[in-house]
Amino acid sequence: MFRKILVANRGEIALRVICACKELGIATVAVYSEPDRNSLHVRFADEAVCIGPARSSESYLNIPQVISAAEITNVDAIHPGYGFLSENANFAQVCEASEITFIGPRPDTLELMGEKDRARREMKAAGLPTVPGSDATIEGEEQLAKEAARIGYPLILKASAGGGGRGMRVVRSQEELLVAYQTARSEAQQAFGTPDVYAERFLEHPRHIEFQVLGDRHGRVIHLGERECSIQRRHQKLVEESPSPIIDARRRRELGARVVRALEKIGYTNAGTVEFLMDADGSFYFIEMNTRIQVEHPVTEMVTGVDLVKAQIRIAAGEKLEDAAGPLDFSGHSIECRINAEDPDTFAPSAGRITTFQLPGGTGVRVDSAAYADAVIPPYYDSLVAKLIVHGRDRHEAIGRMRRALEMFVIEGIKTSIPLHRRIFADPDFAAGHLDTHFIERLVGNGK
Ligand code: MV4
């Protein structure tokens, strides 16, 4: 097992990784940017190294700085958390070249899944259902016309280097096609440094359902059930739950088995998430794979009893799945609210000093947060201040717990999304499990 791990992240996920290390008896090194000097991940790590100024590109994304910090402190491994360097194949490669274990999938897997058209092709070949679409990037107007005719309208153009909703363009008719293609390419070039795009049939009211997986370094993969993530706004998830209210045991078994088989074929290692869209008719389609621990991992932990971050570390150290994850014990229902520092009406980020931070607690309530009273939320990073997670014997009990926990969560000094979350949990459609990716638009009115 590792002696010492560097945590290449900040905020709640850095703290979450430190918790896992402490439980495994592994020493920790925090890295931090100048405005993060007083953060809890710095306080609770055994050592801490300042790696640069506020700007992410000069600190948390600065590979030479992170590697230098790892070498100075003589760590065996780096946990990248989510975001920042977590899916960066080059970073994983540099870690390997420096004889530091990257806690995540192999560099070639990060590369594969980072090219969304290639991931789609390979997962289709490995037996997963995909949305009807182009099997490669679209090179030129002739190919564009041919693919569009085959796929039909509406279709969606997606940047190969995009993902998570970035670099997408819906096309509703042939008249819009050429301009949309040219715009999508130049936007992709701007945002990702490559113009490549591919096309898929556009599903109008899909549900977003994703499978959590773990793969060990001995060729075995397991799935840990699914999460429903349909409650989102501008591609930011607001509420996630496990299990999905729409999936029955048979569906889970069948789809889960296909996911496991596909990932064993490519030799997937460590934690990952396979994203599907579910169409109105109940069909499932693979859209992309995330090769990291995700923000919403706690709901899976609550219903399986597996500590996913500890499992990541143990897998990276070479342990077999049965030791790293132990037996799965699916039980009950879990829901997470992402509490953001933002204006609940305009959704503009709300940085500043937290004056009151009164946490809910009690049976079945978990809060993952690096915030505290008197902490300053800097404007430079993402606006997540806390994840409020509940567990109940069933969905109804979990919703009741979430309602009372939201009532008893008091954050003052900054604006937060707590009022929006209270509205979601008061909504009859939410209670009935009638979810799709347009839920929030309907709740708050269009255009927001
Ligand atoms: C789609 C889609 C409909 N059809 N692909 C968004 C996140 C990224 N992982 C993939 N996303 C989508 N892909 C096809 N073929 C709908 C979404 C989508 C979405 C699209 C536009 C506006 C809001 C959305 C919310 C969730 C998902």
C-alpha cells in the first residue's frame, strides 16, 4: 500500500480524498493556490505545498508545479479528484514517467474516452447501444450531407474533444445544417484546440442515467448500479439519486452486465462512469464515459456501502476488486443536492464570506463540504459549497429526510441554491419520479 499520497485538488473533494487516506493509514500532501491558504484541505493534510496564484492554469492545472510538489514531498501516488487534471492523459503519463502512481485509469484509456467519437465507436463495438449517428468525425460538407440524410432531424453536432454538454449544437432542419456545422467546428477549435465534430440523432426529452463502475488491474470490472442525474440546469447537475426511479432490477442486471462486459473488453481500470440517455420510449443509449471519481459518487456509496475513494486507492495499489471494494450490499435510496454559491434567481455565482454555516445532521444525513463559518468562497473556482446527501429505506423516506435537512441547513453571508432545492423537493412531479432534463426549465420558467 502507498505510504503517502498527494491530493491534486481543492474544496470538498480534496477533503474527501484526505478522509479516505486517513482511514487507510496513508499520509497526505495538500497542494493549494494562494487564495486557498486557509482551506480545510490544507489544515487536515499532513503536509501542504503552495503551487501558485489563484488562476487554475498557474496552480491546480500546472503540471510541472504539481509534479514538483510530489517530488519534494516524496509521495508514492497522486489522487487528482474531479475536474482539473483528473482526465488529463498527458498528466497521467508524466506521473508514470516520474514513478508516481496516478490514481485513475491508464493514460491510453483517458485518451480514448477523451475523444468522444472514438469512445462511442469503441463502446458500440464492445456491445453497448449508441444513439444513431456518425461513426467518426465529419470531414467536409459532402460527408456532412450524407450523415445528416442517414441520421435525420433533429440531430446534434458534438465536439469530439467536448463532453459534459460543452461544444454541442442542435440542428432541426437541413437549412440550418451547414452553418451549424461551420459554427460548431470553429467553436470546437476555439474551446478545445481541435475542430472535430460528430453527429447524433437528437433526443428531445431524455433522462440522464449513468452507471458507476470499478475495474481492478487484474482484468475484472464490476458495476455499482446507476444514478439518475436528470435534474440539471445548463449542464450543471443539481440533484442526483440512486437507484433511478425508472429502472427495475431486471433492467439494471441486463444493462449492468453489458457495461461490465464492454469495459472488461477494453481493460478498464479504477473508477469510472458510463453515461446513458434514456429516450421517452425507454431505450438506452451510451453517450460518453467519465474516467474519474464524480461529484455525485456519494449516492452510490450510500446505497452500496462501498467507499469509492478508498476503492480507487486500493485498486491503484494493485489490490483485487474483492479486497478493494468488498461485497456489494445494495440497500435503500440515496439523494444528493449540490448546494452552489449562487443567486437562486439569476444563477450568477455568489462569492464572499460565509457568516453562518449551520449544518443539518441526524439519521441518514451526510454533508460533504470544505466550507465553514468565516470561510471566504473565492470567485476563481467552481461554485459548489456543499453536497447534502441523504439515505432512506426507500425514495419516499429519502425525500422526507432531504426536505427536513434543507429546512435545517442555514448558510448566511453568500447566496446559495438552497431555496431552489427546497422548491424542487416541494414539486409533485419530482416526488412522483417524473424526471427529464427539462425539469428545471419547467420549474423556474423558460430562459433561466
Ligand atoms: C444529447 C442529448 C440529446 N440527444 N445527445 C448533455 C450532456 C452531455 N453529456 C450530453 N448531453 C446531451 N446529449 C443526443 N444525441 C441531450 C443532451 C442533454 C442536453 C442537451 C441540450 C440541452 C440540455 C441538455 C441536458 C441534458 C442532456
